[in-house]
Amino acid sequence: MSTDLFPEAHSKHDLERGSALAPRFNADGLVVAVAQHADTGEILMLAWMNDQALKLTVETGIAHYFSRSRGELWKKGETSGQLQDVVELRVDCDQDAVLIKVRPRGDGGACHVGFRSCFYRVWEDGKLIEREPPPREKDGHDHA
């Protein structure tokens, strides 16, 4: 799915080796985005971006996402103070996934439940076990 905000890659070479950011949005107009802590390498969260969220992320240097549950654009940390400053933005080989290396503001958390990372549980012995320190106080506002 192409959009007016980004060019369409006209060849496989342009898509995989070209210099243009030409994301391949899915049928819902979204591309998956992984937020990784720029300093520690920790995966903080997985979210979705529409063309506007990706455009704002590139233009402002602050991560923006698209909330599928609310059906709206979402500036990460706008209500919680956990803004994510973009250090580096990468796309995968066929430009249908985005990796954003970020430095979170506030207390460094990313999860709306209160944990530093949204990936705080491990499947072990037939059940999910929390493997991160107890959550910070959650504000209940900044979530997908």
C-alpha cells in the first residue's frame, strides 16, 4: 500500500538497496515498529505506525505511533513523560518493518503497565513469570 507521504519503490533493487525511505504499509496502512533502547539494546516495545506517525517520527525526532485500539495517532510519552527521542531509525530489507533506537525520557519506562519494557514476562514451566523489577506507578494514559 503506497501513500502520498512516501515514495513507492519502483523496483526490487530500489526497495532493498535504494536510498529512499519507501515503507511497505500493510492492507490496514500500517507498518510494524520495534522500539529498542539506544544505549542498552533492550527491546522496549512493539507498536504500529501509519504514514503520518512515521512522517512525524522522522520530522520531529520523537517516536510517534498509531494506536490500533483507539484508531488514532499517538505521540509516545505525551501524557506520561516517557517521550522517546529517536537516535536512529532503520528499516528491514523489504521496508515492511521499522526499528527505532530511542532514548526514553522520564524514568525510562516504555510500558503502560508500568514496566521498563513491554516484554517483562517469560514463559517458564507452563506459565508467564514476571522477570523485571516491580512496575513504576502507572498513569493509565500512555498506551497502545
